[in-house]
Amino acid sequence: MIFALLVHDAPVGRHSSQAAYRFASELLAGGHTLFRVFFFGDGVHHSTRLNLTPGNETDLPQRWSRLAAEHGVDLVSCVGSALRRGIVDEAQARQHALEAVSLRDGFELSGLGQLVEASIRCDRLVVFGG
Amino acid sequence: MSTQRTRSVLVVCRSAPYGRSRARDAIDLAMAFAAFEQPVTLLFLGEGVFTLAGGQQPPAGTRHLGKLLGTLADYGVGQVFADAAALAERGLAVRELALAAEPAHDDTLRELFATHDRVITV
Amino acid sequence: MSLPARDAHGFLLDRADWNEDVARVLAAEEGLTLGAAHWEILYLLREYHAAHEHAPAMRALVGLVRRRLGSDKGNSVYLLSLFPGSPARIAARIAGLPKPEHCL
């Protein structure tokens, strides 16, 4: 079965965010396909490279990045949500003369069209957050 | 990207506007799906019905969501529903809403959830 | 004339700075000379923005023009003839409105 996830909550202090990651890992372990994880609104904070997570807490940005590297999962953060929240890739940093890049490896910034495509292509779209 | 297939989407907003970005996010999602030719219905439940209230006075520097709602039809978001009970509980009269939303009672709500391919609740 | 302050994409930072002279200079940057047909669209856009605080993306712009000015004008070809390239974006800039938003 082909899944897509929509993650709407920030990684810190939100149970739904942990649940999203666990769900993604489990469905991959179960042999299903994860077509895309789309991060929207506060969910774009999952795609930062600049977090410092205490050792006894789950570093979700790092976990997602590893999941992408190991399983080829497509991780997309909504560019509109991301820029407002200081999640910036190289192209945007250059274009807007911002002093740093904050997007973590393994993630890309793109528009809501990627979510729409995921909605069309997957069998199940699961929403986390809200 | 192939847009030959469509999946009908129900975007559900349960959050009041302006406190967090949820209501705005719901509107943006609905507009995006509609812009890509997906059949979209927008439903406001619970505190979310405040997004439809007329006479909104957003905090300075925030988008006026009542005014933004007026653009939905331009993007092809045809149907906007609001939980009738939620409206009544909050003293919001249908004719005073910022947008002509259709009040939905339990049977309509059930049908909305049952008949859409995707449900996105924010 | 020197233009009022603008962002990195050439959009006015303060919409209150807009006037027709500013519009003519902005249009000239695109190689455009504004005629009655342009002004009709520009003022329609400004009215829409005043009502909705939103600069319409292409699809919404086409629909808006079609509703208000008829289908002879409410189509991509006509709008592209007036504002070549990206009518929604260019017309918004010349009209002193903010850039139509990213996600669409």
C-alpha cells in the first residue's frame, strides 16, 4: 500500500509529531511504500538542521533525515510555511540575501502542489497534528 | 505532475482564527487543492466557525481571514460548510457570516466525512 | 523619478507609496507602456486586493477579469498579451500590490 503523510505540528512538545515518525518507520518496516512526507505550517520545524535536542529526547529532524537516507523517502516542507519560520534552503538564502541556510539535508522546500500530488498518487493520506 | 486523477478532499478546520495559524492553513490548503483541480470542500467545526464570523478585527499585521474567504470561489472551492450546532452555540447567525457557508447538521456532517477521498483536519 | 522602497522582487514595500506615476515606471521596467487596457486590469486588481487583502494567482485573476469584464478579456491569452510572462505577478507588481503568494 502506498502512503503519504501530512505533518502539521512542530516536533517539540507535540505527541502527534512523535506518532508521525513512528508511523512512518512502522509502515516502512511493514513493507509498505511511503511516497512522501509533507511538512506544513508549524510542521516545517521538523526540517531544521539547527536544532539541539537533549540526549534523552528524540531528535526528530535527525530521525527523518536518516529515514530519508535509508529508505529514499521524499521529505518536503512547504516553502511558504518554511520561509515564514526561518527554515531556509540555499536557493532562498541566496535569493533573499539571508545569512544562513537552515534546511536539513534530506529535505526540500516546495509548494503545496507536492502535497496535492501526494494526495492523488497515494492510497492513504494520513494527517498528523490538529 | 499528473492531474488526470482527482481525489476529493475535505479540509476541516476546528481551530479559531488568529490564535495560531490553523484557520489560515485550512484556507491555504483548500485553495491549493482547488487550484490543482481537485474537488474541495471546506468544513468549519467547533471553534473553527469563528473563522466565518462577520466583523472580524484581526490583530495588526495579520491577514483578515474573513476577507480572504471571499477569494475561495475564485480558486474553485465551491462548497463551504459550517457545523450548524457550533454556529448556534456561539451565537453566529448564518446570514451574518463573512461567507455564504452552508450550515450542516449531523447527517450532512456524516455524509461529508464518508464521501470524500481525503480528509485533512487542521 | 526615484521609486519608493521595494523588496528584492521589485514589489513596493509600502502600498501607500503607489500612484500612477510609480505604476508607469514599474511598467517601463517590464518594457511596458500602460494604456487603457492595462489600467482597467490594474484598477480591478487593486479593488480586489482592497476587498480581500489578496493578490490573485493566475487562475483567480482570469476568473475575476472574466466576471467583471467578460470572457473576451477574462482569459490567459488576453492577459498575457497585456502583461507578458506572468500576468498575475507582473500586474500585481505594477499595481503596487504584494507578490502573489508562494504556495500557489
